[in-house]
Amino acid sequence: MTLALALTGTGVLAGAAALAGMPLPHGPHGPAAPAPAPSLGPAPAAAPGAPGIGDPLMPLAGNGGYTVRRYTLDFDWQAPRTPFAAGATINATATQSLSRFDLDFAGNTLRGVTVDGAPAAAVRDGDELVVTAPRPIPRGSAFTVHVGYTADPTQHRHRDDAIQDYGWVPTSDGTVVCAQPDGAKMIFPANDHPSLRAPVTFRITTPSGLSAVANGRLVERVRRPDGRVRWTYDSEQPVAAQLIQLAIGKFAFVDGTGPHGLPLRDVVPAGLVSDTESYRSLTPEHLAWLEQRLGPYPFRRYGVLVGDTDLPVALETQSLSVVPKDDLLGDRVDAERNLVHELTHHWTGDSVGLRRWSDLWLSEGHARFYERLYSDEHGGVNMESTMRAAYEQHDQWRHDEGAPAEPTRRTLFKVMRYDGSALVLYALREKVGAETFERIERTWVTKYQGRSAGTREFVALASQVAGEDLAPFLTAWLYGPDTPPMPGHPDWRTDPVED
């Protein structure tokens, strides 16, 4: 996600609890018959899965008691702002014996729920859909949930930060989706937390003359006897619910090739292909520049979806970044900042996912840092000047929006998570030197590729790579009430804080 370009540019530490394995008992070897397996007592009684995974900022985000192995989503699109039939099939595995479980699911008209093909009871509780299967689901069992519903493509919510409106975002002839931070539940029933990811199959049926696109690879395009077309996409790799994309419209698909033969696919409203081509064609250069600093691009394909909307918001939906048309029709420096910002997220935020929402500084701070660094090297404002300006305002941001790793839900996507968090990375580079900083960065995105990690892991890894304990230094920057001195810049001063 890119904050508006005016100044700009995604906590409380909480590690995931590790499950301790219990060794299996074994008896003596020899000719005697093996001893019977020891009794482990009765199976634990079935209990409800937790309605959230306990993220302090969004306590009901995600769900306990199961993991999702795959989503299969069916959408029978009709027309802009028109309800349509939809269904979600969720293949899951129980991590406890379940009497019932929750799905994150907001709005939309529920038609019916089945578990393993049998009708299941389902009730609404705010943004939670509470499902009771016909019989308890044993721990370790695979099960399949199907939710039939009528999707409402006008459904959206608003935040007073960089996100603005999110959920379904209408266009003149279709829609794009902005699910960040917790808007996926307006699109489909989900296990909606950034630390949770699963592969997704999209099956989208459109009227003749419209196209559909989603994360990953186009697997099949089939014209039905009635003239409607079904598009099937496979995300190819697991994706967090906040990073899904589903767009429908009169699109042109523009194919290309990136470094090392990486398949590129831009999706552009038909009337904007030529006008946006000059900036879209820079993607191979952006990829090569970032690979020099962060290592190989972590997904199997990439592309830009040009958003024909009024929202001034770009978004790092996995393998297919949304960039508003106005960004690609204006100044080159500003356009490249947004393009590089969203592409950087594919290393930090998409591939290396967030453990908790308070770790958002790692995602947005990295994207803003490399956006600024690229711009500095390609005709934009000097990096040191932008960081000094951020330093001057840092105490005010801490006062208004919390320290970089201590957002509230309301201030999650405020400027502190962008320029304020990029400043933390700049301070780290000034502290350890450019060469060590680059090793920290490459090690971070390599070690945690395809996994979720948070602030505690980053501090530990940075200390290990640098060969010194960086916890006191980074803790002051990430959690302190006042902005620490900037290494190497004793003359930098923060502005007085105003209430």
C-alpha cells in the first residue's frame, strides 16, 4: 500500500506459540511381542475454535481451531453494482477437536453452509460466521466447508488513513478489489489475518466482452453455450487474504518478460494501454534494481493492474500490483515511486508476511525506504534530504500516531508506518554501515521467504548478521517516546511537539 505522495511515500511484540512435540514411547527390543500402546486417555472433548487468533490490534482477525489448505472461489459476475451468486469452498484441517468454528465474513446474503457435504448450522455474530458441523470434527481431520452466498459488489468500508475506501471498489464497467487490511471478509468467507495464507483457485464467470483477472496464473478460459466466459486462475503460491485480487472489466492483457525470463502480465483498461505504456514498460528495470539489493523476485510472475478508479491508492496484491491510472498518466518520478513501492512489497509484506499487525512498519517501512532510494538514484529528491525531513517530524508522529512498532488500529496506516518507519531503516544503515545493512536485508528476505515474521525476528536477525546486539538501538527507535539521535548526523533535530 502506498500512502499519498504528498510527504510519502503497512508492536507490541508477540511471537507465535510453538507446539511442543511429544515423543512416542517405545519398549524393549527382542523376541517378545511388542507391548501394547500406552493409553493416552479419552480423546479431548470437542470445543469451539477461537473467533480470532489474538492479534492485539484486531482481536477477531483470523480464526482458531483449523488451518486452511485451499480456497476455491466461484463468482458469477453480472454487472457493476449488481449482486451476484458466489460460493467459497474451503479445504481445511482441524488443529483441535472442533464443536464449531468461525469464518471471517461480513455482509453478503448467506444462502447455505455445508461441512463435508452435509448441511451445517451457521449464524452471524458481527463479522464472524459461526458454523456448527453436523458432528464434531476430530483434531487432525481434513474437512471441507462450502458457503453459498449472494455477493454484494457495492460493499466497502472506510478508514481515515492511507487505505481510505476498501473492499469492493467499483469501476465504470466492473470492479477491482482492495482487501487490505481486513476487507477480504467482504469478498469471501476467510481466515483473514496477514500471518495466515493459503493457495486460492478463482473461478470467475463474466458476460461476453468483459475479462476477469486474479492473482497468479490463468489456468483456463472457457466460453459457455450461453456466451458467458469462465476464467480460472490459480494463485500458484499461498496468499494472505488481504493480498487477494479479483478484477473485472474491459481489459487488455499485455505480456512481457522480466529478468531471468520472469513472465510479466499487465492488465490495463482497454482505452489506457498506449497512454500508460511508457511507465509500465519500466517494470523489468525496477525488478533488476530490486534484485540487486534483495535477491531474486520471490514469485512466479508479476504484473501491474491499472486501476480505473477515483481512489488515489496503490496496493501490493500478490503477483499483480494495483496502480491507479492517474499515477501512470502524470510525472515519471512520482509514477516510479509508486511502482517501486508496490513491487518492493513482494519481498517484504507479501513473501515475508506480517506476524502481527503491529509489525506493519516492516512492510511499509521497507517499501518506502527502497522507493525513496530508487527515486534518489533516478532523478527524485535526495534520500538524505527526505530522511532529514522525516526526522524533524518524527517526535510529532510518535505523539500523534504511536512509535513505529506501536500503532493503534486507528493509526495503523498513518505516515509513521511509511516515512517514519523508513527512517528506522535509514538509522540502522547509518549505524551498521551500508555493506552490513545490505547483508541484513538480503538475509531477512531469504530466511523468511514464504513465511511470516515480525519485529522480534528482525531485531534478532539484524543483531546476528551485524555481530552486535542491536536490540537496545532498535528498541529505542521502534518503541521509545522520543526519537533517538541519528547516527552520523549529530546536527539533526526534531521539531517541537504540538498537541
